[in-house]
Amino acid sequence: MYGTLNFYDDETHVRIYSTTELSALLEQNNFTVIKKGTRRNWYYIFLMPVRIIQSLVTYKKIVGSVFWDILGFAEFVYARKR
């Protein structure tokens, strides 16, 4: 979908790392993982109808990022340096 990042768009990408793998890597490098998971921003989910209209007005199409939070497209890892 337009506006969505795709792993295969960049031929230098080797693989996708899970939040578990990234957390382990961070912990091995003196970080404390505070939280990890799938991004579910209820503010963005609630405003999805408005964001769809904004996308249509701005880009003349619906961009993929409008659906990230409801579909679980984006994941995150929050960590703090020890």
C-alpha cells in the first residue's frame, strides 16, 4: 500500500529482527529493556476516519500508515542505557 515501508523495497536488507532478538541485543550492550511490543496507539485508532480523509485530501489516496495501529504493523522496543 502507498506509504507503507516494505522490507523488500531495499535490496540491502538481509532479514527482519523480532523485538525479542532486538531486546536481547540491547541487553547484551548494557541497556535495560523497559517495554516492547506491537504499537497500538488508541489516539490514532480513534482518529482513523479523520486520518483517512486527511490522507485523501493531502495525497489523493489513502496511505498505509493510517492503518498501522489497528493492524499491528509497527513494533517497538524502549530501552535505557545502564
